[in-house]
Amino acid sequence: MPLRALFVDFNSFFASVEQQAESRLRNRPVAVVPVLADSTCCIAASYEARQFGIKTGTRVGEAKRMCRELQVVKARPQVYIEYHHRLVAAVESCVPVKAILSIDEMTCDLTGSMMRRDVNVCIAQQIKKTIARKVGVHLTCSIGIAPNSFLAKTATELQKRNGLIVIESGELPQRLYALKLRDLCGIGSRIERRLYLQGILSVEQLCQSSREKLRRVWGSIEGERFYDNLRGEIVVRPLTRKSSLGHSHVLSPEQRTESGARAVMCRLLQKAVARLRKTEYFASEMYIFVKFVNRESWNDKARFSFTSDPRALMQIMLELWQKRLPEYSAPLAVGVTLYNLRLHNQCTLSLFDADHSQHNLNCCVDNLNAHFGSTTIYLGGAHEALVSSRSTHSPIAFQHIPEVFVKAPLPRHATKSDSLKNEFFSSP
């Protein structure tokens, strides 16, 4: 079975970018955080910080106790976007990138002579050299090469940091036995518990299980696909239908008021609706939640006729907000999700709400925001959150990486949105 996939995984990406950009942080323990508060969590830790046991999810206050020399840095999303695109260009100069899976992961197809081990190892080494020369020596990556993308990604876990591992079909499955079940992409806590109930306690036992047994564990054909992935087969998945989309945000200290939380919720909803229209979906259900500093929470949901109109959805959200329970402590986080999505051409719309001029207005707003920035025009309820966000960096959305924003002139006869750029922030 030939080597058909090369996977690139950048090591401790956010912290590494900070160390590359700021010389004072190099070779020092660094934690990247969404806001400068001891109550929040680290969203990235440098390898120097990991030596003290600090990792993603560690509370900042606890991290400071674990390492007195820890350098706590507020996240700078725009800097990470710029470095991401520079890194993609560096990899592309060596081998075509098939897919960008997240801000710090990408996969490449190997074809023709590139499937030979000596050739693809040279390509991997060239990628590392090109990154060091064009982007920076402090941005290291682990590269995995294998018969399929699943095993290539798995290979990156075998050697951190700055690794280069090749898994050939003749080494399977024994090469995987040293891994833990949770090291394999697609096995989280829920699937791990199911495997344990079936007597599968190790990767070796997993590899020795039958296709039928893994289908029972997963409860679907996904178990059979996992079986094939472990054996280096190319697994083709059918196109999936989007079922929900939304955003959540941990509030910065200055936003932890009733008005601040409501403004952030409004902004999150507007972002979700913009994505809804870009993908040409309508929604008919909404779910919102608030978490409080004292760890209590509140949530509510509503059902309505299919729509993608921002003003109608904003009104629904505000009506839900009015029903919330009394706040016994300051709000800590808010979120909104739109459910039961359906493509616009598959919806039967209400005869009484058909306002085509409103649709044209929404398209015009999308078009303006796409060309001049995503907050050029917005509903007033989000204004407080947007003013705050201009001085506060937002958490990182790993799966949606936009282009570096450059202002461009609006087309003369634009009547509908060309494309609404994927927003990088998961908060306002």
C-alpha cells in the first residue's frame, strides 16, 4: 500500500507564534489566554510551560502557581491569522495542500513519485526548512506520512516536537500499539467508554477487533470506517448536511453585566445569521444560554417559521432574553445556536412573512460587510459588544480561518453577496 498522505501539525501554534513574534518570550514558559484574568483558562502553552504541567485548559491562577516565571500573553487573533496564511504558503511551495483542517493542521495528497518514501521524506524536510527560512525558526511542526490522512495525523502524535514519522503499511498495526486509545482521532471520552464496555482497553485490542464489533461500538457505519482507517484504506465520506451553527463567548471582566452580556449575545447571533445566509440555510429553532460566575446557568429555546432574517431572529432572541431567571451573580459566558437548518430551496416559507425587499436589503448588507469589514453595518443591539471588542482580543475559532482582510472597492452592480468571509473570532 503506497504512502498517499502527508499531514502537517504545527506545535503549540499560538504560543509558538508569540515566541516567534516577540523575542523576549523565546525559550521561556508562555501561556496564551483570551483575557488577562486568573479565572480564565490557558488556550495554549509553550513547550517550556508544559514542562511544569501547564496545558490547554489549565486555569491561569493555577498555572501561575505551577510556574512563577510564566509569561501570560493575551491572544492576538489577527497575528495568528497572518502567520497561518504565511505557513500555508510555505507548505504549498513544497507540496500542494489538499485541505486545511484547522488553523494549525493541514493535509496533503502524495501522488506519482511523491509516494516513494525517499521522495516524501525529502519533501517533509524541505517543508521544515522552508518554514524556518520564510516564516521563522520558532514555528516548528510535526509531520506524519502514511497510506491515508488518518494514519498520517496519528503519526504526528508519535513524535512531538518537530517530529517526522513515516508509517508504512507493512508496519501496521503493530506500529500503533504504543498509543493510547484517546491518541487516535475520533476517540473521545464517550467512544472510549463504549470500547471499555466491549472489553477493548488498548489500541492493540482495537486493531484486533472485527469490523462488525466496531460498528456496534460506534452504533453506525462510522465504526466500519474507523476499521478501514486503521488499515490504511482511503475512506470516502458522503457530503454531510449542516444541522446547526452558533457561537459562544466567555465574557471579559468589563462585559460581565446584564447589558454587556446581552450586547455580546446580540453580536454572536448576528455572526451566526451571517454564516446562515452565506451557506444559504434557513433555521427554525434557536437555543441561548447564560453561565454565571457562581457556576449557575440558564437557558431557553424557541421554535419559529424558517427564516434567515437577522431582525426577525434578533426579536426572537430578545424575547427569550426577557424570560431569563434573576441573576444571582455576574454573567460569565453566553452562547447562541441555530438549529433545524434547511437549505433555502427546501423550505416552505410563510405566505404572510414574504418580504422580498427585506431579503434584498440583507444581501446588500452582506455585500458591504464582505468588502469593507464584517462590522461595517450591524444591528444596534451589538454596539456595546463591538466597542468593547475593539480593545479586547477574542478567543480563537480553530475551524474557520479567514483571508487576511484587505479593503476592496464594492462592485458597481452588486445585488447580492459575493462571499462573506469566514470570521476567525468565536466572539465579538
